[in-house]
Amino acid sequence: MEDPPIQNVIDNQEKFSREEAYAFYILWICSHAYAMNKRKVFDDNEWKGWLQWMRHIFRRGTIKDLWKQIEPDKWFNPDFENFINDEIIQK
């Protein structure tokens, strides 16, 4: 995603900066971790670690700003979007 000539494969309306591309990558990792937790792959301690990390990056990083920009476009699973909005951003 950080390579401008190939970004149009996924979105030909917008060019992503390196930071935005990295944020998407991190959000996909979070989405995957969320899905693994829903399937009971993680034990309680592993999931608590993921929760702590996700809350930290949304509180201290700029990923929250990007989330607010991309969330209306529905790039992610609706259940994951609700989780981020209700459990990560609101807490």
C-alpha cells in the first residue's frame, strides 16, 4: 500500500501515505486478533494483552484519527468496527 503506483489495486480514489498504509496493516492485525479471540484461539491472558495493546495504540498513537476517516467506508468486519468503537475508543 505504501507504493503509490500499485495502490489503485485496492482503491483508485485515494493515495495512502506510508503512515496510513502502516495503520491499515496494524488494523488488519487487530482485526485478525479479534477474530481469533472470537473463535476462542486465545486464552484470557493472551486476549488481555491484545486488549491492552490496542487500547494503548488508540490512546497514544495517531491510528485513532485514521480510524475515524476510514471507518465510514466499511473496510473491516462490522463486528470488529463495533468492538473498536465501543470497547477500544470509548474506554
